[in-house]
Amino acid sequence: MSNNTDQMELLYKIDDHPPLAETAVLGFQHYLTMFGSTLAVPLLLAPALGIEDPVEKGWLIATMFFVSGIATLLQTTFGNRLPIIQGGTFSFLAPTFAICGMAALSEAGWEVRMQHVQGAIIAGAAVEIIVGASGLVGKMLRFVGPITIAPTIALIGLSLFKFGAPEAGRHWPIGGLTIVLIILFSQYLRGKNRAFELYPILMAIVGAWVVAAICTMTGVFPEGHPSHTSMANLEAAPWFRVPYPFQWGLPQFGLAAFVGMFAGYLASMVESIGDYYACARLSGAPTPNEKTINRGITFEGIGCFIAGLFGTGNGTTSYSENIGAIGLTRVGARRVVQAGAVIMIVLGTVSKFGALFTTIPQPIVGGMYCAMFGMIASVGMSNLQFVNLNSARNLFILGFAFFMGLSMPEYIGANPVDVGIESVSNIINTLGSTGMAVGAFIALILDNTIPGTPEERGLVAWQSEAHQ
């Protein structure tokens, strides 16, 4: 069987060192790709925490990028060493909202709420570090095959459909332009010029952004228009500020907050393992083994611990968006992602620069997601090449896992579970509303309990691929 590198026809493999200028621009492209989701997390957190001052909100955003850069450098250098970006996670939002809504904190200032969130994140990070360093995650891998991995990865992309067309559709002329440019540059023109092969996402974002800015300056997109490009945030931001540990005060620890937050950690770990397989497949790296995944989860815990110390109000996890970028650019070099991490750290201290990118209209971000998340879904499905798809057993497991991974979060969102114990309810609701966790658990249980031969389940071809 041909290896991943041959299949993907990578321009740069995982251990390659592209020229310095290309590395810098490609790293900046990764920064732009993760910008939308990383920016979205603190913007969603700010109202729950009670942060109203735009300057303080800017400090929270800068801290998130600063910590993401540190976590990415640690993961790519000492962790799983895959070209995988670490950034804020949506898995922690539900438990964070629950902590901020606790009766004891209803009248507290935002710094006090943040301190309780920090305590829960630090405690959860310590457990994640132990789970990874002890090898517990790796020991579980003997039960995980392509039938489990395929829906897990695919649902990472599919479950984010609300961030695609609905966001691009706020203004289809600009959102649609972004999608068309990404397809044009990454697919139709990629063989025409090296720039189209290396920077399709960056060129598409900048192209649509420039059009939106021109239309704003000429009055075509007035203030309040979805594609209006406002510079007000840029003017209000200070030039420099370096984030530091305990900048909002000392963390506060509580059992209820920790148990609720750990639900977010469980969902994040399940998602990240799927991300490792997707990243390895797209970057031409060997299929992750037990040791690689143990190191990866350990350093994700370390990243979350650092996030708790600095007070991002969130943790860090592997970013699906940037795995999609690897698939579109066909650049799997670890050095490129490390360059992106350095850019995150540096620009996390330059408030003006971060504020500049808050001027990107949401339809452009939505258009980018349409291409990125679709790529993740297809990468997940590509794992089915190892499985016997003529098997009624396999088709049932896959179909049920996919359907419930999309359907259960809709049910939980409309009908939150209440078992009478708040912390238990938080765990059930957080996991049940995370599509990739639902799909992964269903596929894992059924694949290991419904009778099937190793060949039928794809384990023989899967292990053969892993040892190439």
C-alpha cells in the first residue's frame, strides 16, 4: 500500500525545512486560519464573564493568542511532534458558562469569575497530564480502529456546519467570493503558479478582505452591513501589552467547577485523538502510535495548565481548521507550524495588530470555514478505505454513529438533561452536545462488541499502514 506522502503529493513533508521566507508566510497563513476560532472563544466568553470594557476584552484576546503560541511550540517540539496548531476550544464553553452562572458568583466581578474558571481549568489540566503521562490513553488505542476514527474525524468537520454557510450567508457576495477564491486558488490554479499551491487560503482571505474594504470606503457597505470593515477597534487598541501569569488574580478551586470542566476535557481529548490521525494522514507522517498519542495528550494538558495560569478563561486543544489548511496547501512541514506559533506569541503582545484582524468581516470567516471543515470531513471518511464497506455490520455501526453524532447534540441543546445533581448533569450535557464525542463512543462500543473479523473491521490493513 502506498504511504500517505505519495497519496497526498506533498510539497513539503513533515521534516522538511522550506526556505525562510516561505516558512514565514506559510506560518502566517496558519495564524490567519486559526484566528477566527481563537478570536471567537474570548468574544463568546466575555459576556458570560461580565467583561464589558473593550480594552479588557482586547487583553483577553491577546492572552489567548499568546498562550496558543506557547502551547503549539511545546506540542510540535516535545509533544506528538505533528504539525498541529493548539488553540482555544469550544468544548470548554458549556462548563465555563455553567461556572459563571453559579449562584455564588452571580454578583461577583468578572475577575472573581475568571479566577474560579482558572481553578477548574488548572485542576482538569493536571488530570489530563496524568492520563497522558501514565499511558492510559495509549492503552485504550488497542480498541480503536478505523471504524471509530472515521466518524470521529468526520464529525469534527460536519458538526461545525453552523459556522459555515450561516456565517458566509450573512452576505453571500463576500462570503461566496471567499469560497470561490479558495476553490479557484487551491484546486483549479494550483498547478499554474507556486503561489497558488502555497498560499491559497491567505490569498483568498486577503482578496475578499480588500474587496470588502474598498466597498466600505466607497459607501457601498455602510456601518452595520455584514461586510462592513470598521477600523474603530484598531484605533482604540493600545500598541503593546505582554500577558503574564495570574494577571487577573489567584485561581480559586472548587469541586463542582472541576467536575463540570472535566466533561469539557473528555470531549477535547476524544476530538484531539481524531485530529492526530487526520493531521498525520494529511502531513505524510506515520499513523500515530500509542507513544505519540500519550505524548500529545500530556502536552495538551500542559498547554491547558499554562492557559489556566495566564487566565485565558479557556484551555487549548488541537485545531481542525489548520489540519484542513495542510490538506489544501499540501504543506505538512512541522517547521511551518512552529513559525506560526512564534507569530502568535509575538503578535499576542502587539494589541494593534490583533485588533486589525478583528476587522475581517464575518462572511469571509464563514466562507473559509466552508472549505476547511469540508476537508476535515472528507479526511475522516478516507479512513474507510481500510474497512470492508460491503459488511452490513460495518455499515450499521458507521451510519448509526454518524447519525447520532449529528442528532444527539440537537436533542441535548433543546432538552438539557437534569438528573438532580448539577455536576453530573453538566457532564452528560457537555458530552451529549459534542458530536464527535457521541459518534466516537457509539462507534467504539459497537465496533468492539458486535462480532466481526479483524479483516472486516479494517484492523489488519490499519496496523499494516501504521507499521510502514
